[in-house]
Amino acid sequence: MSVGVTQPRPEPNGEVGAGAAILRVSDLVVNYGQVEALHGISLEVRPGEVVAVIGSNGAGKSTTLRAISGMIRPTSGRIDFDGRDIAGLRSHQIVRLGLVHVPEGRQVFANQSVRDNLMLGAYHAQGDQGGTSRLLERELDRFPVLRERQDQLAGTLSGGEQQMLAISRGLMGRPKVLLLDEPSMGLAPLLVRQVADTVQQLNAEGMTILLVEQMAMMALSVAHRAYVVQNGTIRIEGPSGRLARDPEVVRAYLGGAAQH
Ligand SMILES: Nc1ncnc2c1ncn2[C@@H]1O[C@H](COP(=O)(O)OP(=O)(O)OP(=O)(O)O)[C@@H](O)[C@H]1O
Ligand SMILES: [Mg+2]
């Protein structure tokens, strides 16, 4: 894999993630009809961390994020966010609390302008109009291509630009924690690197991120800690550096060869 992302992130310096968890998922069970997709997932994210969830197709990564953000209702389990149990709350209530989900497959509104897509990201967020205008400017500064194309229909953007728009729209929701579902999906290696840089940049600004990825090495390169999901269960967890050396992770998710 030549994405230019070959080093796992160094161990946290002791300050990052030192506090109590801002997001804690405990024994999460989710069903699709009769089929149990998650069998008791537990994970936590502490303020200032990037935490990755890696795993193969169908492992349950997106289902975990959908349950956290209220898109689907858990069968059982707790989801504690910023001091309250949010399991069972509606998704717009969860956004308002500061937990924003950028879903798989980008899902921008193709027939609306780039700017309107961004403004829609602020729709459920707390805050006044002046604040929203400032946020819009910040996002257009962050991704100059979005400023250039702000009047264009979002559907005319390239895949990589749509991913930037999707992340940017999420940021318009003033998240305390950002949930990113496979931002690298379908992107060329150079753009995967750009997405990784964006995640790191956001984290350097203080954003706490739960990142779901099939691209395990990319995820481990930006995350402080990671969880491996397999068949609806957490199979391995730990600091990214340790997971990148774990023989099972290497064999199953990093292409079989140890990466240095
Ligand atoms: N809407 C749905 N209805 C029924 N089953 C579903 C639905 N969405 C997902 N599943 C099933 O739940 C399991 C977990 O799916 P999920 O989408 O969470 O996997 P994932 O880890 O995100 O995979 P991918 O990397 O392919 O996105 C799979 O067996 C999948 O087939
Ligand atoms: Mg998925």
C-alpha cells in the first residue's frame, strides 16, 4: 500500500486522553430485525484523542457509529456522552449536544451548492447566525477549494472534494466529538494522505475524533489508540503503535508484512 502513511502514531505524550472519557460506549448491542449485528461493543474516547475503529467489510464499524449518533436505535447498552446517557435519543438531539457524524459515502446534497451544504451542517447546532458565518469562513479557509467552488452544486465536486465538504459540513455542527466513517473510501492514495493530514490537523486544533477506517495503516498513523472490530465484537484494542506491531493485526489488516 503506497499511501505514504507507513508509521504508526507515536504513543501519546501523557496529556492527550488523560482525562475522563467524553464518549463511552458500554456493551452495545444492535439488531437489524432478527439479526444481531453488534454483540456487546465497548469503547471509549477521551478528550483530545483520535481513536480508530478498524475492521473488515461487514464487521460492524458503521453500525457502531450509527448507533452512537442516533441513526439507529440500540437494542441494549449504554452510550455516555459528555456526562449523559444518549442511547435512544434522536439524532438531531445528539448533534445539538455536540456529537457529529460524517457518514460513510459522504452523502453531500448533490443538487445544492457547496455553501448551502455547509450551512445545512449548522442547522441543528447551537449558536447564533454571526457564529455560523464565522464558522463558514473558517471552513472556507480550511479548504480553499471549497471557497473557490462555493456556488457550484456539490454533485459536481470530485470524490476527494466531496469528502472535504462532508467533513467541513460536520464541523459546521460545532462538534465536541467528530465521528468519521471511512473518509478514505474510494480515494486515490494522494487524497487518502490528504484526509489523514486533515484528521491530524483537526486534532492539533483540539478536535476529538472517532475514526472508522478499513485502511488500517492510515488509521493507525493518525490515531492515538485503536480498536479492531470483527463480527460485531471488539477483538483487539490498544495504542496504535502496539496494534501496528500485533502479529494478528499485521496479518489480517496490514497486508501481511510488518510495516516499519
Ligand atoms: N440496514 C441494514 N440492514 C440489515 N443488515 C445490515 C444493515 N446495515 C448493515 N447490516 C449488516 O450488519 C453488519 C455490520 O455492517 P456494517 O455496515 O456496520 O459494517 P462495516 O464494518 O461498516 O463494513 P464496511 O467496511 O463494508 O462499511 C453486516 O453484516 C451488514 O450486512
Ligand atoms: Mg461501514
